Amino acid sequence: MFTIDDYSWLDSPESQMHWQSISRDPSVPASAILKRLRHSLTIPQASLLLEQYELLTASRKKVANPGDWFWTRQLLEQSSDEETASETAMDFPAGAFVNDICCGAGADSIAMAKRGLHVHAFDRSSIACYLTRRNALSQKLKMEVTEESAEQCEIDQSGYVHIDPDRRSDGRRFSNLESLSPAWQTLCQISKNCLGMSLKLAPGTRLDASTKKDQLNRPPESIRFLSKEGSVRQQRWYWGIDRWPRNSITLSLYLNEPAFQRAVLFRSKKLATINNDLAKHRGWFHESFLESEWQVKRASDSVVVNSLHHYIADYDPSVRAAEISPQFASRYGWQLLGSDSGYITSNDRMVHPMIRWFQVIENLPLDRKQLKAFAKSVKTRTWELKSRGIDLDLDAMRKVLPTDRASTTQTAILFTKIGEQHRAIVCNEVD
């Protein structure tokens, strides 16, 4: 276990000399790094630098310049990635004062400061406070950082609050409100003592079965799910944040290719229900569903069907995370196959940034011998396999499907349950 003195040593001339040497080449094996360091450093010093070297590789998925950051393992795991942090910093009005409580290693604090917000960061951990201050300075940013728990910190009530509660207070991951630290009651009190609050939660955070939303003494005014590169990165609950409609669920998708091109085509339709906040080349796509939409009965006969149409579509995981697949499908006149979280199916397709459309080739029973026999006739180079509502080993299934190296095509198989039958839907992706 490293101490605050150990982390402070990371910025010493001695540490920086070694860090500059080992951080240049991420391909060197950790064993070789440790052997090199232990010639001139103590075991704790060498171990700490080795940990930062290992975290350097992991942090490349989260920040653009990983050499500017130091972390603990837990703080890196819970940290927002740079694009998501920059997007959620936009939730606060320009020039606003923001109290960032449970600041961790400073990813959200730094994103807000880069946007020009006035940030006061708080954390009960002296190491987290040091890392926030240090990571900000490495990017030529200065901010006030105070070592204080959420229960004790005196926030500026004329400002806003950003808070990322600890979801691993006993070393395990949790996805329910009752396990947050600070506790839910403390979070409610904080939300009352500021102009507005953004609460960062894990994508799967849910109320316990015994607790309903209307039983919370301060339910959120709006909720948002943020998705990037095929996974839901975080969920946000808001109070007093005017950027999103009240009593709504908003889906936010980070746009890289080809989602950006789909978003541009979708924006050209000029649909009034959509907020198309797109950057020139990349950005975020947002779509909000009002309470009047997402409280409708989910498994209505008009949305859920057991008949496969000409097209089938997979949609962004934020839709499922928000549990509004029926509302999403109903908005555009699509139907859901087999269940209220099933694939979308339609005889007509419409470009949407959160949708991948496939044209159905064949609807087969989930039988390996029959599927293998049919696959021989397809002559494809690679298979893309997806499963919805069926517990299936996709890697094992892929090994039994024949491929043709002379081919340049990719064929997809979407496994799902239709009625009581397990089906394998062979299809090709279409623009």
C-alpha cells in the first residue's frame, strides 16, 4: 500500500528521470522495467513507478496524453474517459462555479477547468487530492483542491455540484443506490444546497426491488446515459441542470465513424424531436424521451412481435441500459422481435446514428449442423456473431462456421429467441 509521501516522490527529479526513460516505450516487459529500476531505487519506489508504467498503457484508452497523468488502479478504473468528461462538463453553464466532490484523480475536474469553469475539487483521500492537483498542474491548470469528505465539505451554495460517489467502498463493485458512499441521504442534502447537481453513476445502477423511484425523497429531475464505442460509459442523474428536459431520459452517443456519417444523414431529415449537437467532424448525438413516452407499457402488442420482417437491426446499448427499447422503436414505427428488449425488425429502414441495419438472408433454427451446412453456401471471409436473449458461447460457435479466404465479405448471424424458438438469423449489414 503506497502512502501520500510515495506519490509525492513521483514528481521528484529522481523519479522523473526514471519516468521519462521508461514511459517512452510501452512495449518493454514489466519484469525488465522492475529489474532496471531496482538497481538504483528502493523496492517501494521501484514498485510505484512500475505500477504507473502498467497504468500508462491502460490509461491510453481514457486520456489523449497518458504521460501527463498519474493514478491509483482504483481511481483509473472509476475515472471518466476524456471525451465523456468533456461532454459532461457542458452540462454546466459557461463560467459557472462547480464544486467537484469525490474528485478522484481529477479527470472530471480537469475537463471542467479546460472548459473555463471555476472548479473547487474535494476528496476525502489525501492521495486523490494530490493526484488531482498534480494532474491539473501537468496540464498547466490550477484549481483549489481540499481534502474533505462529502459529508463535511462546505460547498459554495451559489454554484453547482458534480459528484462521483465511491461504488467500491469495501473493495467490491456495486450498482445500487444503497451501496454508494456518500450515502443517498447525503447526496439528497447536497443537491438541495446548490444551484444544480450532476450525479455520476455506473451504467447499471438500479434501485433495489423494494425501493421505487417515487419513494425517493428527492428523485432526479432528468437522467442521461452516455455511450461510446459500443459500451455505456456512465449514467447521470440531474437536479437543476437546464441543458436537458425535465422528466426525461436522454441518450448520448459519442460519434466516430461510421456513426458520425449516419448522424449527418439523420440530421438532414430535420426531425424536430432530436437534439443534433454535432461537431464539425466528431461530437455527440443526443436524443431525449419525455416521461410521457418512457412510462408507457413496454410489451404492447403493437411494438413486440414474433414475426421477422425484411430488415433486422441492432441498436446502441444505451437504449437497453435505459430500458426504453419499446419507446425507441415506437418513436420511429419499428417493432421489437420476440421481447421488449429484442432486436428491431421492420420492412422499411431509416438511417439513425444509434442503429445498425441488416438485410435478412435466412432465418434458421439454432442447430449447429444445419447452420454449418448453410454457412458453407454463403462463402464469407469473416462472421460477425451477436446474441440477444440467448446464453450462447459465440467464440465456440464461430469455430464451427466455415470461412472462405478468397472472399472479401463479412456476414452476420444474430441469435435470438422468437416465441419459444431459438433462431439464427443470417444477414448482411446495409447502409
